[in-house]
Amino acid sequence: MFFVVNNSAVPIRIALVSDTHGALDPRVAAVVADCDYAVHAGDIGNGQVLDAMGPRSGAVIAVRGNNDSTAKWPPEQRARLDALEEQAELQLPGGRLVIVHGHRHGAARERHRRLRASYPHARAIVYGHSHRLVCDTDAEPWVLNPGAAGRARTYGGPSCLVLAVAGEHWTLETERFSRQVRAHA
């Protein structure tokens, strides 16, 4: 899957989300609503998560994760699940953003090296799978994991990243929210 965003004159904000496993934290949804585009790096959980991601343009680019399977998605959403690919690329002013889930790129200690080797043409690679928020910008392509944006294994609270693109200039914003404590009835 390949997408192109041509408008280099206007700054663009792209919400980077992953590992919702069927539940998008409403605070993450609010960040997405303030962005022009949204990216989901897999382990979505169901179509309602994609529907809840409401960027200004309405464009949500999502890839399939290792838990996005027919056994885990509602049967009536089979066609939507089948439409998800394992990789997507978004051509932006200043470079290409590659979106994968990351589960096919080995153990965590080798994953960033393998992702960079697999996608040397990218300016940045967004992946999920580990549920751990990481911004590895020491080398190109950048390797970015927005962490978990749902309720499962958030390791410090739900999170996401915002990629701001202004021509050739790219910057990252990190959004991490506290864990919500459920009230007892």
C-alpha cells in the first residue's frame, strides 16, 4: 500500500498509533482528532478502533499486526480485516514513512537494525508489537514505536506520537497519558 501527501507548503501533523487490541484510549483519540492524518501500526483489534480514529482529513493508514487475525476480529468485519496489508508507505514532503507491525523483524535487541536494513529508502519507520514507546532518531531511518494506545500492556500509560512535517523539516511530539484507575462499584 502506497500513499502520497503532496502539500509541502502547509505543515502536516500525523498521529502515529499502535497496539490498541480493540480499545483506543479516548485521550489518544483526542490527539488523533487534532492531526491531519493517522497511522496505525497494527494489532488493531477491530474496525471500531479505526472508526474512532478521526483525523481532520479522515485518512487512516493501517497495517495488520500479528494479532489481527480472523480468530480475534469479529466475523462480520472479515472483509475489513482482509483489506489490511502487512506494510504501507506514505510519501511525505521530505521523505518516506514506512509502516509495519515489526513482529517479523526479530528479537527486540536486533529489531531496529533489521528494520533499518529492510527499509533503507525510508526517512522513518513506524512499528508496534512491543507496546513500548521508543523514538530512535540517532540514525536514519528513524525507528519509531508509539507504544500501546489502548488498555493492554501500556507500560506507563497509553501513548502515541505525532510526526510534524513542514517541508523537509520533521519533528516528533510524544504523548503519554497516565494509566486510568477504574472506580470500584
